[in-house]
Amino acid sequence: MEHEAEFLLEYNQKVELINEWLENVVPQAEGDCIALYKALRYSLFAGGKRIRPVIAMAVCEMLGGDVEQVMPFACAIELIHTYSLIHDDLPAMDNDDLRRGQPTCHKKFDEATAILVGDALQALAFEIMSRSEINPIIVLECIRTVATAAGGDGMVGGQIRDIGGCEDAELHNKMNNLKTGALIMASAWMGALVGKAAIEDYRPIGIYAQSLGIAFQVKDDILDVEGNAEKLGKKTGQDSVTDKITYVSHMGLDRAKDYLLELTDNCKDEIAIFGEKSFFLQDLATYLYERDN
Amino acid sequence: MEHEAEFLLEYNQKVELINEWLENVVPQAEGDCIALYKALRYSLFAGGKRIRPVIAMAVCEMLGGDVEQVMPFACAIELIHTYSLIHDDLPAMDNDDLRRGQPTCHKKFDEATAILVGDALQALAFEIMSRSEINPIIVLECIRTVATAAGGDGMVGGQIRDIGGCEDAELHNKMNNLKTGALIMASAWMGALVGKAAIEDYRPIGIYAQSLGIAFQVKDDILDVEGNAEKLGKKTGQDSVTDKITYVSHMGLDRAKDYLLELTDNCKDEIAIFGEKSFFLQDLATYLYERDN
């Protein structure tokens, strides 16, 4: 990536702002409900990349919007994402002991706590959004966007397909579009809503987010085959052990890599219509393309 | 109860309206996501009493509000309540096999499905509210009310205290106020918000809902001791087997019964300020006092 240092500086500044906001919106672990908020903060501050809120912020800024206004929505999407990881890791689901090299929520605490922390995070996401003081019509649009993306016709719909097993590549792609794509799309959409996008802006922003969502999963599947377990903070080669359909298993490694490059170029081409204001989002696509964890 | 037939007629009409609305807001079990919606509808239409939405409707009507306007919010609270029962029944939580005489969601389907159905129901609750077309300020107030009541400082906060075990009567009462009381209070609040309550209306409505919420749990605890297992659709005597603190265990059966009567009278006295328009809510308190399941 050209200008990598500048990109990383801006990326890290965004992550810092998100973490500051999250610190403020999530109650401290104290009082007689310490168990819940301790576990909640453990999972929320476990070193996630904050990609979804970064997208919401970057889209909003690209359109000339006020980044402070998008923050409650950016935080909300990160809370939803975090809850989904906690529930996904549960023994009845993926049964994962480690996440980013650390014990998963139910391993560190217990299963009941992990279920309830996920439930509380989802409620908190909607509470934070409902407390935003910008135009109520836009707030409601954002809430509708997140609720739809998170629910049975979005992320949870993807998860139920995932546990049901996807018999073929088509179902796998649809599952992934819902499970990973829906929240990434919602992040971009909220950036557009708060940034007061013009009608014609939605199409390129939508295509950017959709391509980025697919690219993200293709990269994950590639990293599972040739990534470094230490950098990833989890075992590699798990997909072939569990005989899971992945982009690599149904396309082969080489074609998956070509597809990843194609998707990344597509992201950049679409968003380039916004000129130099889109440089950060273009670089973000490259960054996710090149990432090793 | 005087005029029991009239009360039951009105109660059942309300339940019918709720069920019609729920039928419309919950997607049919079809297409490639049949597993999720099949399980979701199984739990949602398992014969619940719909007390929370009935309260929202009755408060709204008492204030002269349009019942159709409160329906999305009444449905939302029922979806939240249903999700909480599904997660509460999970093996890691209460590990219940039966609910209203039928297999619980994770018994009928599986644990992963039950977790995801609960997650989807919570998202759907917020989606439905966000689609309401009444004054956006009121919609946002309702969303904030539900999110706060459902989250870590409300219902989920009560559940985490419940699984942690409540060492004394004070903690038990607080736990119960959160676990059961918060959603009942939110139901009344939404009825008040949509029914455009005057500022001075909130206090009596709030006291009514708070007393009703406690009364509801006291009655549950009494039924666990002297109720009929067949009518209840679940085993009785479970609280003493599990050595749980209940109103009966910390007050004794006789004092718990006195307390129940006192709370019920308190409900009726408070709401009587609204005159004959409050008859239904007064009768509802009596009905819940007299219920045998």
C-alpha cells in the first residue's frame, strides 16, 4: 500500500475514538452487577479491529458529515458484532476456546454469563442509538438498518444457515453475505444516513460495502489455509478439519486469491467516484486485502 | 371478581388482536431459512398469557389513545419476553425441559437454534418498533424504554443476579424487580407514551405497574408451593428442591399471601384515579391475583 503510514495513523485515530466512546457508553464493572459488566468489558475490549465502526465513520466523513454524530451508531454496530462473536463461540455453536489468542467469554467466565452478556450487548446497542440527539427520522432509519441487518433476515439468518450446514457453494455464499456482509453493509449505510448521502451516493457505497464484506470472508478462508496461527490468535486449518465449505474449498486456493483481488479492486473502483475524499476507504480495502490476521 | 365474563371477553379480544399482529410481523417459516422461523413461531405461539402487551394496550386505551398505534410496541415487548424465556430455559441457565406443558425450544429443536431464535427475536422487537409510523420522538422514547428495560440494567441484569444466586431477601427482591418488573413497567410506560399521558399520569401508572410486577412474582412463588402441576404445565415444588430464595421462602406462605393481597389492592387504588376507564386494569390486577397458572 502507498502511504501506508498515513493510512495507519488515521485508522488508529479512528479506533482510538471508538474505544473512547465505547468506554463511555458501557457501564463500569462495579456495584452488585459486577459479573455482567466485567464479562461484557472483557469481550468488548479484547482487541478487535473495529472494522465496522471504522467504515461507518469513514463513509460519514467522506460525505462531509460530522463524525461525532455517527459515533453512537458506530459503537452500536460494534456491540452487535461483539455479541455475535460471544454467542458464536458457545459450546452449542462453534465451541471455540480461544478468540484473538485469549479465552472466549464462556471459557473465561461461564456459559450462562456469556449468553447473558451477548443479550445485554444487543439491547445496549439499541439503547445507545435511541439516545442519539440527531434528527429522529435519521436515528430511526439507523435503528431499522441495524435491527434488520442483525436479525433473522440478516446476521442471525446467516448463522442459522451456517450451523445447518451449507450443502453447496451458492448456499455458502448466501450464508456468508448474511453472516458477515449484513453488518458491514449496515455500517456503510449508517455512515451514509448520518452523512446525509444523496440518493445517487447509495449505489457505489452499497457496492463497496458488499464487495468488502465478501472480500473479508474470502481473506479469512485463505488465512485459515496459509495464515500464521500465532498472528491470527487461533488455530489454522480448522475449516478442512471440520469439512466446512469455504471459498477456498469450493474455488481452490488460487482462484480464491484471484477473486479476493477482483473484489478489492471492485471496492476501490466503485468508491473512487468520490475522488480524493475516498482515499481512506480505498486504502481500507487494500489494508484488509493485505492483512495477516 | 365481579363482571368476570366482561373482563375475560375484553382480555381475550386483546389477546386475539396481539396474536393477529404477531402473525403479521413474524415471517412465515418458509424458504431456505425455515429452521429459524419454525422454531421462532413454535415459541412465540406456545400459548402465553400476553400480559405485557395487554398492559400496554390497556394503559393506552385508558388514556384515550389509539390502540392500533400501540400495537407495534405491544408486540415488541412480547417478542422480548419470549426471547428471555427461551434463553432462560437453556441448559446453561435454568435447564428446563418443559414450558407450559410443551418441550422448551432447545428440547424441541436444539440448543444452537434456541440461542439464535432468542437473538433474532430481540432484533425483531427493535425492528418492529422502528417501523412504526407515529411521531418519531415517541417511537424513540419507546425504543429507549424497551432497550433499557431489556438490558443489563433491567431484565438481563435480573437474570445475571438470578444465576449468581441471591444471598438475601433484599437482593432477591431487587433481582425480581429487574427480571420480571422491568418489562412490565416498560409495557405500561409505552402505553402511557403512545396514549400521550400527562406528566401527572406517570406516577400512578408507574406504581400500578411496579406493584403488579412484584405481585406477579409473589403469585408465581405461591403457585410453586400450592399450585396444580397440570394446570401450571410444569412441576411444582421446584423452588424448595433447588433451595432458591423466593417470596415464600423468605416471608413464609401466609405472609406472602397477605403481601400479594396488599400489592393487588395497591394496584387498584393507584389506578382508580382514572375512574371507570381504569376498570379493566383494576380487573387485570384481580385476575392475576386469582390465577391458577
